[in-house]
Amino acid sequence: MKKIFILTGEPSGDKLASKVISQLKNSRSDIQYLSVGGENLRALGIKSLYDLKEVTYLGFTRVLLNILKIKSKINETVKEILKFKPDILFSIDSPDFTLRVAKEVKKRDSSIKTIHFVAPQVWVWREHRVKQLKSFLDHILLLFPFEKKYFDKEGIQTTFTGHPLLEEQDKSKVDITQIIKDNKKIFSIFPGSRLSEINILVPILFEFVKKMNEKYKDLFFVFHSTTEHVQLIQDLLLREGFKNCGAIGDEKIKSHVLKSSMFAVAKSGTVSLEICNAKVPSVIIYKMGIINFLIVKMLVKVKFANIINIAADEEVIPELLQSKCNPKKIFETVDRLLGDKSNLENQIIKSQGIISNFKTKRSSEIASSVLIHHLKT
């Protein structure tokens, strides 16, 4: 039996990994897996060493406060990977955790092939990292075509796969009438997958919903969450007494609800690509502690937070970050967009043009074929 260890650091990476491994399982049955993963890999029958939330930290200050705990987790993970002795260590995103583990594993056992999916965003900040990656990564799978030049100049082997979350979606029918009552229009809200994000953004979003309810009477707000946090959000909604809000955690249902939505408000991140792919207009929000924000501002060399806006070099999708991420500003922006049909259509047309460059229609297949190639060599 060949062996692959799958290393993720947060729910979005777990979701991406599951797309690739699901494809791999369809073509090869002679592979044994072990992981640091979440609910998506678990659904494929792959055991995780520990719960993902043990390594999911948000922001510089949280990392600093938990530095000893993180170092201990890295050492524990390295030890277990070496004990498992995989042919491939397949790491996904979360570079501050996964690449530290990969570097240590490669140092201890150079025979283990190291393949990383979702290149560190060197085009955003810390471009000097590219030289370091060459010493311990055998292959990098790229989501975006413009990333390739950064790694080519250092002679790092790469493959552009496209984004798995932009692949053809499941077309099976899902009944969402039990979630959405009274034929109301669906408004999707994505408050983030980490507890720290939820704690910051949910109170802001609740106040935003109250403002929307003062003007719009035909909306039903659906909060998209993970299975881990969906109950928390449901409890918070119940405590606030909202009559036109719900929370969902099931991935298939979330996908169908999004496709049926007339608008979305989302935390900055991967989910914005899924929203654009569903041809749903949106605004992007984000807020972090002032110390983290000042550090990021000093280091980041791009104007925008959202990948669509970065690729377009213009604000195709409105970004409401930091001080702008408040109930009043979010309401005013959404209200203005909803009142301008041509603006909404223009956002969808422009975003479709951008994400067409991120699609290969077979990204999971391409990624799994790279893993198969390295199993043979």
C-alpha cells in the first residue's frame, strides 16, 4: 500500500483537500491515508490525528500568544507523520502551520515527497519566502495562473490546477423549502469558519440584518457556517429573536442556498470565489484587531483584500474592511447596490471574466494526477 498524509490547518483547506482526495480515491484504491483534517476529509473516511481547531489561529497576536502551543503541535505532527512514513506529505494552505511541518519532515526524512496545494501568497507579501520553499518542497499546485512566474525563477516545480471550488457543481436536487419559508428572497451571509471571526463579525452582521429588516420585508437571511459552529449561530439568532433568519452547515444545502440567493455578504476569503461562481452579487467584509491590522498594512503590497479585485486591479466587489466594517456602512452599500440593477449586473459580468482565468474544469483531476505521478517516481 502507498501512503499519503494530508495536512490541513483550517476548514477551507480541509474542503479543498477533500475535493482532490475524493478524485484520487476514484482512481486508486491502493492508498492508505492519515490526516490533520476536518469534517470533509472525515466524510471520506480519513482519520485525523486531532481536531482542526487545535491549530486554527487567526491573526499575529493570537499566534504570538499561542506560540508555545503551536510549536508543540508542530513537533507532535512531525513525529506522527514520520511514524506513519508516507510516500507523500500533501499539505494544503495555512502556510504558517503546514509549511513549518513540511520543512521539518523533509529535514528528518528526505525520501518523503512534499507537495503543497495553494501557494503562499508571495504576490501579496513576503516574496522572499520563495527561496526558502525550494529547499523542502518538491512540487506546488497553483490555484491561479499568475503565480507561476514567482516560483519559476527559483526553479520550483509547479502545476497550475485551477480552483477546485470552481469546478462543475453538483446538479442533484435539494429541497430547501423547509429552510426558506413564505416564498421570501434568500440573502446569504458568510460570517467566517473560525470562532474568532464569528465572535467579531456576527454582532456586526446582526445589527446589519436589523437595519435591512427596517426597509425590506421580503428577505430571509441564511447564515452559512460549518457543522462545528452552526449550532452556536442558531442559538445566537434565537437569542436575538430573529424571525427571518436561519443557519446551515451542510455543504450540499449551502451550495443550493447560495445558488438561489439574490445577494451575499461574506467574510473576505475563498468563499468569495464560490459566490462569484454562483453568479450572486456581493460585498466583502473583514475586521481584525488594530495591532494585527497595522502589522498587515505594513507588510502587504496589494491594494485589495479580495482575489477578484486583486486580479482585476479594481474594486469589482465592494470591500468594507476595518472601520468600514460596521452595520451602517454595510447597510448603505448593500442598499445602494440593490437599488442599481445595472451595477449588480456589471459586478457579475466582470467577476465572471476574472474567474474564467481561474478555471480548468478538471482542477481536482489535475491535482490528483500530480500526486499519482509522485507516487510512481
